Amino acid sequence: MLSHKECVAMLLAGGQGSRLYALTSKIAKPAVPFGGKYRIIDFPLSNCINSGIDTVGVLTQYEPLVLNDYIGNGQPWDLDRMYGGVHILSPYQAKRGSEWYKGTANAIYQNISFIKSYNPKYVLILSGDHIYKMNYDKMLQEHKEKGADVTVATIKVPIKEASRFGIVNVGDKNRIVEFEEKPANPKSDLASMGIYIFSAEKLYKYLEEDEQKTDTSNDFGKNILPTMLANGEKMFAHIFEGYWKDVGTIDSLFEANMDLLGPNPSFDISDRAWLIHSKNPIAPPHYIGEKGSAKGSIVALGCEIEGTAENSVLSANVKIEEGAIVKDSVIFSGSVIKKGAIVCNSIIDENVVIGENAKVGSEELPRKIAVLGCGAKVFENEIIEAGKIVEGNR
Amino acid sequence: MDALGIIFSNIHDESLPELTAYRTTASIPFCGRYRLIDFALSNMVNSGMTKVGVITKSNYQSLMDHIGSGKDWDLARRHGGLIILPPFGVKESTSLYNTRLEALKTATGFLSKSTEEYVVLSDSDAVCSMDYTELLSYHNDNNADMTLVYFKANAERIDGNNNLQLIVDNDGRVADMAFNVKKDMGEVCLYANICIMRRTMLLNLIQDAVSHGKTHFAADILAANVNHFKIYAYEHQGYFTRISSLQSYYDESLKLLNKENRDSLFGSGGIYTKVKDSVPTTYGTDSVVNNSLIADGCTIEGKVYNSIIFRGVKVGKGTVIKNSILMQGTMIGENATVNCIITDKNVIVKDRRLLSGSLNHPFFINKSTVI
């Protein structure tokens, strides 16, 4: 009965996320906080459990401490299982030697024995840096119905922007006929989301073959998929409809947070039928004082707001003192904005202290996001200009 | 800390008929996202206790639903952890127990099988933040048989009838106890219904009381033994409340809008509660919120003053909420006015309704009522 799992998910969470600069100085990209009480990895993990996939390998490599600690035994996502559940897979030493994960495909290759221990029919490959709600089971059903060897999740993007993405050109029944990486003249508006379902045997075969090659960057998008296409394997595109955002840059992370705001947010996470699970903070309800306000904002537990927050995302235990103004900004947990300080168009990492009457960021357009790293201190009356990135341990 | 905990969950149900119509005293919602029992449980966990028995009697579905396996309090343990002690039918008693002592009798099996040296007894409605390791060292420093926790209160402001006054001598020893508090006594020491003693001592006391047909814990065990045992008193400073009536529920809740009280209750160890994975609260662009505590998962479009808003409450545009406590899932429509109201869970108040109680007589709306 329980001798195998139909589908095992492998979540690529080892990337540094260098384009998030100070935010990922000490933590892996998937552990970056998002939306007041989440971390980016909550989205793929919640999608897994909500889609009925209860076996997830999380491949970590870069600064895994916070991420490992956060995932723990997987209990917040109901992934603490006797059989299956969430597993942290880090690079390891072996008889053949030891090596870091060289690319996305190599990372999976090094953990084939983990996958095989569950003897799955299908393997779902996920990225740890996307914000979206997706039912992977729909994609899996499509994969099965079509008898595909691999299914690539895609999303329609405006054709003008298509040249920023990996584009998938499809034929009859969405069968994939061509991949184009950031094409100058895109032929289709279907962008690959970096989410794949492989039939397990095909995955093993192509991963092993790829390892034998020398001229490969061991990457799914660059090597594995094009090789499979060239060999005429059955590859289909699954068209995902809904909100999806790659939050690999400061601007996109900022935009994704802003997408949660407003009366009809572009990304609605309040639907209890598709809950995003997370490790909840231990904190009392937030308090808004006599002169406080939080217009157009979302506010998590434990905040104390005596000043003004407007159109912002406040994570747990943020303090905004009297007379301080936070506008169009994202504040991670435990940060303190002292009296009279003004914060605008900024992302403030955890446990930052912004001194009295300091000014961080500016309202000027075009918007340039100022970033303060974890634990940064801004002195009284100090000015941090728009778009400036301040490392945490300066 | 080498102690186990016992929490009484139904203990004062009768003084809170409105709030306990569908639940135990232990599971009364409090301060936006908690149930009363969270405080007693969290104090035990934060003091390093890993085994807690919860004595239940009736209406305890909501309590079971809330505490589950105890994992949100770190009490889902292979050894010890959270143990529910429902009424245990034995030959000699065919009805449910009525007093604390009879309740403890049902816990004798649990107590005698345990190996912990000490036991901390707490009522589920004792709301405070307290470190029991300090209580234990005080207990041991005095070489006491029993140590009772008390708090100071002004006799004039005491209501309800569950008041046990401790008369404490200069050494901190309990010299006498009184069951009635006269209004003109000024500041008095009231028993907080939290005490510590050796586990074996509690077992002996229960055995002895049962064989002598005694039923009243405070009168027959505590008061009767003031001279016989070394009973010491330990003062809890900072926010403390017992919910003794709907009015006190209202007053004590709103006291938490005061920062000093909030810091006293939440500042030290953190209070655990059932995790619901609610989203953060969303504020509309026209929202106004003053001096209020607001939990997760709410959508606030209107105006909220001096109020406590639980998880998942919706307040529509143009609506004004004042001096009110809105429990989980309450939906208030648009352009309504709500003043001095306590809504139980999932109450719906439609557009343009006007509801008002008064500060010394809040109006209570039953669970799932539609107005």
C-alpha cells in the first residue's frame, strides 16, 4: 500500500539570489520574508501539500542555516510524516568525491537515490523563488492524460515582455516544438515557469546521460529539456492561469508585495480553500495607537503602530513610533522606525533600527527601491537615498 | 522544572453563562487570538514543564478542538505532554463531579503514575504571565508544604463569589483565610487559584479528603490546614485577571489596550495559541483605527476605536466600532454603528444597524446571531 509515492517534488532552493543584494547576504533566497508573515518557500511548499503531494526534497546549498531552521520537520505545512514529508537535501561527500551542486540538473542527479527510495512514477521539479498559488495535481493529471514524458508549466505573458523570458513554442495539443531563451522576436507568449513534471524513468535517463557530457552546464532549461526535445520525447506545455511572479530581483520582490495591497489585490492570499501555511510568529494581536494609522496596508501580529503606515506591508513585531511615516514600503519583522523618521519606497529587512528623524528612500518617480539589510542601523537624522542598498552588518 | 501541571477547565462556567453556553471557561476567546487556557498552558511550558493534565467536565469539544494534540504549545510529546482528563466514571459516583476536589479525584491515576516531584495547579481563567521556576524556588526557600499565589486587589472593586482572601503574616506565611471579602477592607490579598506542592502531598490530601467525605478544596484542604501545614503566599505582580463575570471579561479585556498591561502579559515568555495560518490584516484606504488591538486575518474598511478585534473579523465601509470586543469571524456590514458590544463568534451585523450597550453594561450577542 504505502510502498511508493505517485509523485515526489524536488524543490530547488540552493540559489544565492545575488540580485536581491543585501536581503540575501546571510540567507538563501527562498527564506526571504514575504507578505507580512511568509517566506518565499511557503508558496511552493503550501502548493505541494494543497495539491496532495506530501513528499518534498528541498535542495539547499547557499547559506542554508535560516532556511533549514525555518523548514524544521515540516510541521507548519503538515509535512511531518512517518513516510514521506519534507527532507532537506544538502550536497554531501561520497565515495566518488564530494562536490557542490553544479546546476539544477546536477542537484537533482546527486539526489536520485532519495527520489528512488520512494519509487515514484512522476517527479515534480520546483523553484524556490516564485510567488504563486498553483494546483500541481491539475498539471499532473494533464501529464498522465497525454502520456507525456515531461510537462512544462507555462504562463501567458504580454508579447511585448516575452523577450525577457524563456519562451515555449507549442503545436497541436500544446505539444512543445521549440524552446527559445529570451528571444528577440518571440513567436509565442508562453513563458516557462521553471516548473516541470517528469516521468521518473525519463528523468533518471536524461540526468545520467547529462552527467556523462563535458559540454553541459547541468541545467534543466539549457541542457536537459533541449536534449529531450531533440530526441523527440513527448513534451507538453501546461498552461497555468493565475498570479505568478519570479521574485528574483529587488523590483519584482517589491512589486509582488505591493500586489497584495488594495481592495482587490492582484494576488489574493486570503482564500482559506488554498491556504498558504507558514511558521506563525508567537506574538499578540497588533496594536494601533491613538495617533496611529495603517491605511491601505497589511499588518501582521505583534506590531505597535503609533505613527503612520500607508500602502505598506508590515511583518510581525514592527514598531512605528509616533510621528514616523512609512509609505509604499515593505518592512520585515522586528524592525523599529523611531520618532519622526520617514521611510518611503523601501524594503527594510529584519531587526533594522531607523533612528529618529532619519529619512530612507524617496517618493520621487521613477521609483528606486532603497534596501536596508538585516540588523542595519540608521543613525538619527541620517539620509539614505532612493535606490541605495545598505548591507546589514555595516 | 521537575513539576507537572494540572489545569481546571470548567471551573467557573456558572459565573459566565453567556460565554460558556457552548464552551468551557478554558476555551473562552480572549485578547484577539487566544483562549483563556493559553495563558495557564504557556506559563507552564515557558517554565520548562513538559507534562500538563487538563481536567475537563462538560462542553469540552471546543477545548479539544483548540488544544488538539498540544503541538502548538510544544506539548505533543512522546513522554508526558498534554493529557486530557475527562470525567472518569467509577462505581461509587454515577454523576459528574461538582467541586475542585472531586475533579482532582479523577486525576489521581494520572498523579500517581507520574514521577515528577512537584505539581502546579492552575485555574484556566487565571490570565497572567508567570515564571513557575521562581515560585518553586520561593516554595523551597521557605521549606513550605504548599505555596499559594496571590494578587493584590482593592476590596471595593472585587466582584463575583470565588474570592478567597489570604491573610499573610510578615514572613509571607498564610496565617488565615477568609471566604468573604468585605467592601471596606481596602487592599486585600486574593488567592489566584494557582498553587504548588509536592505531588505526593497532593495525592495524600486527596486520599484523606475522600475518605473523610470532604468535597471543598479551599475550605476542607486549604483553610482547614492553615495551622497544620506550612502554607506560604507568593505575590504575583503585574497584570493578573480572573474572569468572574461578563462585565469583568469586558473590563479586563479592554485593560489590555494599556501598554503596561500588555507588556506584563506578553513581554516575557510569549503566549502560545492554536495556529490558524490566517493572513495578515488588511486595512482599507479610508480606515481609521485608534487605540485598538487587532488580530490576523481581518479586513478593516471602517473606523475602529478602543476595541479588541479577533481573527477574521470584517468591518465594512463607513462603519464605526467603539469600545467593543468582536470575536472571531464577526462580520459588520457598511455604515453600521457598534458601541460597547461583545459579539461571540461568527455574528453578522448587517448594513446600517445601530447597536449600543454601555461601558458599565456591555451588550452581548450570541454566537452566530444575525442582526
